[in-house]
Amino acid sequence: MSIECDLILPCRNEAAALPQVFASIPDGFRVIVVDNGSVDDTAEVALGLGATVVSESQPGYGSAIDAGLSRATAPFVAVMDADGSFDGADLEPLLALVVNGDCDLALGRRRPTSIGVWPWHARLGNGLIVWWLRHRWGFVARDLAPMRVCRRDALVGLAVADRRFGYPVELLQKAVQAGWRIAELPVTYGPRAAGTKSKVSGSVVGTMRAARDFARVLS
Ligand SMILES: Nc1nc2c(ncn2[C@@H]2O[C@H](COP(=O)(O)OP(=O)(O)OP(=O)(O)O)[C@@H](O)[C@H]2O)c(=O)[nH]1
Ligand SMILES: [Mg+2]
């Protein structure tokens, strides 16, 4: 079977999460793990699970996604956080929307499985940026969506430049400016896998760092 969609998993110290993440990924996705400065055995675990592993020395979420995108070859590309908070089964309906031509970018709108999964500061920061994108650019979705699917060549064409956590915001802004049709579906958002640590928005300080990256790319 030819692979229709490459799935990029940005990974910084996610060895403990990867078995459960892989178990949830449906057939038909080629997984590209971008190991970005991990000090655990993320790369070894990913190889053992059958992933293509890319090692990226420049830190940052955007830098990891870009490294994965350069390795991708399938017509469609998906992205998902690899800390165990997402369910890979949610990728299929998102991919179907893009494959069927219903939209150019399919976004997963996070539905937390319990209170506390998505802390108030992360939610507030997300909501403010979404509000800005909506009022400034006419963005139609409700979440900055760490899970998303689109055509690979189209994403390459957007030339998202941010290499840190401003990447998703810049991507959405550019997608709207380029006239992409955006759709969103609810996706499960659960707790991070046991044994993994918060890297971004799990703390107030982490959220503030992400907010600084977000603000840098907003226009
Ligand atoms: N490659 C790479 N991936 C990163 C980096 N920082 C975070 N990630 C990955 O990006 C994804 C999102 O990071 P998370 O730590 O889940 O961020 P979050 O969901 O906003 O917040 P918490 O889960 O609460 O920390 C995860 O898969 C991380 O492993 C980085 O510098 N490089
Ligand atoms: Mg997370």
C-alpha cells in the first residue's frame, strides 16, 4: 500500500510516551519522529517502533516540524504532539477532509477529557491568539490546533519561518492570508503520558514563553 500521509511527531524527551502514541496511530501513516535535543532514548524507542527518525540540532517546535517536512514525501502531511495527549485515531477523519477536497487545512479542536488537562493559562493564551487571528484575519477555527493535516506541497509553499513556538500561529495566519479553506473537527485531548515532562504550556512560565513566541509572529 502506498503511503498517502506522512505524520510528523516533534519529540523532545518523549521516549516514555511513544509506545502509547504509536499504538493509537492508524495504518497508512508513515511516522517521522523528529528528535530535537532529547536526553532520553527517544530516537532508539522511535526506531524500535518502526519510525523514520530525523535528528534536528536546532531546538524549537518549528525547527522540528520543518525538519520533518523536509523528510516527508507523501502527498499529505499530518502533525501531532507526541506527549501522549492526542489520540492518533483522530487523524483519519481530518485526513479524509483534505483528501476529499473539503478543505485545504484540517484542524483538530481540542476537547479536554477532564478538568486540569488543559490548564487555564494555556487555554487563555490559546483563546487570545485565536481571537486575534479571527478579528485581524478572519480565521474561522477555535483552536491553535497542535493536530493538523494538509497537502505537503501546499505547506512547503507557505514557507513558515518561525522555528520556535510561534510556528503554529504563523502557519494559521499565512494559511488564512493565502485563502486556504480551513475546517476543524473535535479531537480528544488527554493528560500527557506518565513519565513525560511539560515542555511548553504545562506551567505559567512555559505559557508565558510560548506567548512571547506567539506575539513575535503576529501581525
Ligand atoms: N523537536 C522538538 N519538539 C519539541 C520541542 N519542544 C517541545 N517539543 C514537542 O512539541 C510537542 C508539544 O510540546 P508539549 O510539551 O506537549 O507542549 P504543550 O502541549 O503546549 O504543553 P505541555 O504538554 O503541558 O508541556 C511535544 O511533542 C514535544 O515533544 C523542541 O524544542 N523540539
Ligand atoms: Mg502537550
